[in-house]
Amino acid sequence: MENDVVATIGPQSSSIAHVVSHVANELHVPLLSFAATDPTLSALQYPYFVRTTHSDYYQMYAIADFVEYFRWREVIAIFVDDDNGKNGISVLGDALSTKRAKISYKAALPLGANRSDVSDLLSEVNLMESRIYVLHVNPGSGLSIFRVAKQLGMMSNGYVWIATDWLPPVLDSSETPDSDTMNVLEGVVAFRNHIPDTDMKKSLITKLKRRKDKQTSSFNSYAFYAYDSVWLAAYALDIFLNEGGNISFSSDPRLHDNNGSTLHLESLRTFDSGPQYLQTILRTNFTGSSGRIGFDTDRNLIRPAYDILNIVGSGLRRIGYWSNHSSLSVVAPDISYAKSSNHSSKSTQQLYSVIWPGDAKTTPKGWVFPNNGKPLRIAVPNRVSYKELVAKDKSPTGVQGYCIDVFEAALNLLAYPVPRQYILYGNGERNPSYNDLVDQVAQNNFDAAVGDVTIVMNRTRFVDFTQPFMESGLVVVVPVKEEKSSPWSFLKPFTAQMWCVTGAFFLFVGTVVWILEHRLNHEFRGPPRKQLITVFWFSLSTMFFSHRENTVSALGRLVLIIWLFVVLIINSSYTASLTSILTVQQLSTQIEGIDSLISSSQPIGIQDGSFVKKYLTDELHIAESRIVTLKNMEAYIDALQRGPSNGGVVAVVDELPYIEILMANTECKFTTVGQEFTKSGWGFAFQRDSPLAVDMSTAILELSENGDLQRIHDKWLNKKECASNDADSNKLSLKSFWGLFLVCGITCFLALIVFFVRVFCQYTKFIPEHEEADEEIQQPVRRRRRATKTPSFKELIVFVDKREAEIKEILRQKSRKRQRSKSLDDNSNSPV
């Protein structure tokens, strides 16, 4: 650069580009780099740096899309510890975070690392969980890494190797790659800058191959970018001169050698028209051998795209493309860019099948349990209550319960074995704090927590939960007051005053209707006794809408319509009130749900170790002094039965599964009031980004679909349901109505007594008359015997069966006969 230059092409190294860019900035000489891919080489810091290839920024996002496509969540990055390696991996971490993935470990190789250093590094990462390796190194050291990995057995089934764009140029530079090298690279996936297969590219390759002084027989993508960089500088210079640009240089007095330096800095001169020439370069647009050449507003080469290659056998197999327009696709980027619509949605992403290391055709799951001889450390809460869910046991696993069976059943559905060790958490004297249990998992003291762990928001910030295996929610529980049913329950709907007023109005309305109908309606006329009975019967029969008397006056009908409406309301209210009294459960407190519980000032019971206390105080703002921690189920029962006046609690707030067990074990002496005021579930907690959490969620869904989850539930928790008890208690029994039946029975009995007294009186009058009629046709002796004979039961039945009118008619005839006979006797005994 001691000579007067207007442009610089190169260098091939990003590290050197950082240094040279400072010189280019001072001399106003555009620096066109076709190989410096470091994403931190930005136009903002180096205004005269012009990148004529694609930045690693796009390549790292392409790799992130590839990782997401196969649903991997963790990768290990292996890179050279220089600016280019560190900056590229930093962008990869940012790209993966947008896909809910991450770099689990960054393995940095020192510059000039020997084979021993590489072996130690690979041995270290091989002990880790992830099996997805992203290799971002220099071409000179990359192949040696693969050879060491081959010797360590890391190029076999289950491993995934993703190489950045350093590997394809190494292979493309040779027409016939070494077979041993290709055998080592079997199954590797690599990214390469996409070069469209155009006529210009083919023409250039043919032209260069005809040259006798050629140094290489094949060309990689960077060769085409280098070729186009020269033409870019030439085209821009031609445009610059045609537009009247002037090439001149001036010395900078600030540039001089100090302390005997031999750099000859004073010979460097500044390009006076550098800014104008730079702008000409940036607006130049043409089609070169590498494709379309042009720059966007951020001075990046337009239309970034990559080929995704799979090394199989002795060659490279293209399995798809990536571009920032269509993301992953099997359609060439040139065709994709020609379309106006964007096809980057996940549903349209597609790649051809991949042959993975070990000649595997199935996609590796991407992780294994760390190969360090340690089983999975699973924390299990050491509960003192509700041991149906999880409890200590003398079995080989050391634990048992509903939650353990669900976890074991889900593990059995996984396609790989899971070595595990259950560790009890808690002292066994009281329930452990579940928040502390989750914190232990987050702090890597345990790998997972298995038990009745509720999925709440603050816990999801530190650990990953599986799909819920049990639905849950907070409810309010209160004791049920046992009331013995009264035989006079049918009187309770109305007060005594109401009964009196209602009865008085029945008589009053009947009297009013009689007054209004008496002059016009023959049904309301007759002897006084009949009219009085009509008034009583009419007024009381309206209660059941069964009155038979018709009303003919307009006033009478108006009064009757109004009264019938009143009777309808009274009947409906009576029926509803009586139903409520006899069927609705009576509670021992006035708590009807969470709202009334919040507004009260009485103590509330919660389960020891639960998250409920924090929820009540932080979310519902209930005073902490009102909250009473209860150790076990027996404490629940005692506190609820004693009530707040005797040192107990007015209600208990807990999760629904616990309460269902409580009510089933206490024969439903307690009940829930209101609705569930939270919705959540129980899940297994794993460390953040654990791939096992995803696989276990899938297994839990499978258990739910095939019915095994319900069978495990029935095995441990299928207790007597309270619904059946409630159904029996809501049935109306005879003891609630025997008073009503007694009144009706007494009335019927009295009516029968009156009836039979009347019948007996009539019969005693009827028999003598009947005997006298018989005697008229009998002989004197026979008549005397008949007169002394006692009436038979059959004759009594025959008498009762006769019509009332017939009996009365016979009695009237006999009465007239007696009167005539008496009259004749009197006449015969009188003197002539």
C-alpha cells in the first residue's frame, strides 16, 4: 500500500481483515474481502470494509433453522479460539435462542492445537448429554478433528456433526477427494455458500481449466467471490471515471515513523476521492459468476443463501437449501427469490432425507444421558399425609404411590433406558416445602422431581415441567351441618303470621265471591247451612284450582282471577321453599366460596409445604395471621370440626385431588363450596431445557390416550364417591311428612266414624220397620221367632250398599205407615 492504490482485495482471514480495515479507514481505500465472514466486521465500525461474500450471521441462522427442523434443543459448539470463531458462535447462540434451543457447551480449541489437545477436548464433550456438534474451525485444523473423533467412536450412530462453510471449500478444491477422508466424514452435514449454476459460472470454469499455468483443477465458492470482487472494483472504477471522478492522493502529516521504525508510514498517502469511489462500489449492481452482486442498506451482499450438503460415500449430496427468503427448502434459492411471496413458514420447510453418521437413516434424538456413570437423580417428596400419591417404601426403588407408577409407566414408553435413583426429600416428620424442592432441581442438586408437584407460574421460570398427568385446582372446603329432619317440615316454608293471613284471606275471598254471586248464581243459593258450606268449600278449593262452582258476575270473575294469581304465587313460593329446606345441604358456616372467605376475618387452614400460603397472601391479599398450617388429614378433620370458635378453622383451602381423598375417607362429612378458583395440574419437574421433559410429555400423552393413566388412577385413588352419598341424602324420606299424613289420616278416620255412626243409626231405625213388614205375611208363631232373631252381618252389608236416597225413602214410607196404623188403632179404640 506504499504505492498509490484505489482499492484492496482481500484478505482471506477475518483476523487480518480486522487489522487491515483500520489502515483502509485512514487511507480512504475500499477494502473488498471475499473470505472474511466474521459478523462483527460491520460497516458501522469499518466504513471502508466491503464484504463481497456472505456474513456468518446468515450461516448461523441457517444452522439454527436446521437444528429446529429436527427438533433438537441443545448443541455443543466446537470452535477455534480466535475472533472469527468466538464471534460466529456468539451469533449461533443468539439464533438458537430464538428457536427455544441453546448451546449447552462451548468447546474452544486454542490456536495451533495439536492432536493431543483435540483428543482431550473431544473426550470431554463426549461425556456430556448433547450429541449435536457444530464445528466452526479453520480449514487447516478441521479434518484432523474429524479423524480424532473417528478414533474415539464419535462418528457412529447417534451422533450429529454439522460443519460450517470451511469444509465444503476444502473438498471442492480437489476433483477427487481422498477416499480415507471421505470415509471419516461419512454422515457429516455441511453448509456451503450457494453459487447458482449459471452459464457464466460454467464458462469461467471452462476458461480457467484451459489455462496451462493453472494451479488448481477445481474451484470452491470463495474462488468465484474473489473473481467477482475484482470485477466489482473494475466496474465501479469505470463508472467512477466516467462520472468525472478524479484519482489523486495526498499525504497525511500524522503518518510518520517514530523511534526508528522502518514501516515507512510517511510513504502512505490518502485517496482523496475514496468516499465517492466507495459509494460507487456500493451502488454497483451486476450479475457475476457467483450470482447477483449488490448490497443492501447495511452493506451486506444481497440474497444470502446456502447449500445444505450431506457427505455420503465418496461425494457430496445436496439435501436442500437455506435462504433468508424461504428458510429451509428443496427449491433452489434463485427460484424462491423470483417468487414474490415469502414461504418461510414452518409448515412449508422441507429437506430431503439425511444419512447420518454410522449409516443411520433415522434421525438421532440428539442427546443421551451423560456418560459419566451417574444415574438420574430424582427427588421424591417424603410426605406424611396423602400417602396414596407418593410415600416411602421398602421395595427396591424405595418409593411407591400414584405419582411413582405414572412416572415409571412413562419411562417404559421411551425408546431408551433411563438409569435413575430415587432420593427422598424431607425429614418425614412434616411435608417438605415444594418450592424448595423445585429450587433444588434448578440448582442442579437433583435432575428431576417426581411427585404431586403443582405447575405454577413462578416455578416454570426455573425448571421445565412435563405435560400434566393430573388436573388440579384450588377449592374451599367446609364442614356439613347434620340436621335431623322434622316431621312438621311442611310448616316451615311459612311463618305463623303468614299461615294466619293466608287462611283469613281464603275465607275473606270466599265470602266476597258469595256476596257478589248470591243474587245471580243458583249455585250460591239455598238453605243457610248449604250456603255456609259452599263459602268454605269454594274458598279452600281455589288453593288447588279445583273449585266446581261457576262464577257468572263480572265482579266475581275479576275478584276470582286476581285471587287465583295470588294463589299461584303462594303455591310456587311454598313449593320452592319446601324443596330448599328438605334437599339443600346445610353448611355449618356462612362461607359460600372464595369471595366470602376473603371478606371474612376467620382462620383458614392450608396444607403444610404447599404453595397455597404464598398464593393466598400474594395474590388474594389475605392476612398471613389468618392462615393456619395443618400437618396431615387428621389435622384437617380436627380443625374443621372444632371450628374457629374452638381453636379450629372456618374452612380449608387446598387442591382438589387432596380434597377428594379427604371427603372419600371421611364419608363426606365435608363439602366444597363455590367453584375451583384456579386451574393447574401436577407435572414432573426437570432442569431447564432438559430433552427428557419433552419425551416424558409425549409418553404421558400416550398413557392418557391408551387408558393406562386412568387405570393407574383407579388403582390408587378410586375411592367411594361423595356423589352417591349426596344422592341418598337428597331423597325425601317419610319422616319429613308423617305429620302431614297423620293429619290427613285423622281426618279420614273421623270422617269414617261419623259416616258409620250415621249408618248405624239409620240401620237401627231400618231393622224394626223391616221386621214389622215381614210379620204381616208370617204365621203368629213364626213371627215371634223372627222378632227375637239378631240381625246378620250380611244384612248389614246389604243395607250399607243401598243408596242413601233409597234408604231415606223407605224410612219415610215406614214412618207414614206407622202414623196411619197408629191412627187406625186410635179410631178402633174410640167409643161408637
